[in-house]
Amino acid sequence: MSKRDEYAARMKQQIDEMNQNIDELERKAKEANDAVEKKYDEQVAKLRVQVNQATAKLDELKSASERTWEKMVDEVENVTKALKQSYNYFKSQL
């Protein structure tokens, strides 16, 4: 397995874990009252957008050439870092 493939697999695992965490927040939202559920739904929707952005960046990295993929690592790291920060902030507000 190449270095790029290993990195991509590790990042995919992080994104998958984040999706599972967001799924858990969605389940909690369904158990909350209407006002809280609406707030959860809005935040979860924002997190899903960030997951989609992270997945898109990861897909770009996977299709990049061996010479250019390393230049994209910072972009992928920034997107996934922002996703984690948003998730952690939202979770702290619960």
C-alpha cells in the first residue's frame, strides 16, 4: 500500500467516525423537544455539509498524481480539522 493510500484510508476512517458521531447527535435530536430538535437539525445539517467537503477533498487527494497528492494533504487536514472543531463545539453546547 502506498503512502497516499495509507493516508487516504486513515482520513476516510476519521470521516466515517465523524459520520457515526453525527448520527448519534441526530438520534439525540429526535428525542428532544421541538425547539431543541430544530436547533440540532440545523447544526447537524451544517456538520453534514462539512463532512461532504471533507469527503470531496479526500476524493481529490485519491485521484491526484503521486507527485501532487502530498501538496493536498494540508487542504484535507484543514477541512477535517474544521469538521472536528465544529462537531466538538456543537457537542459542548448540548
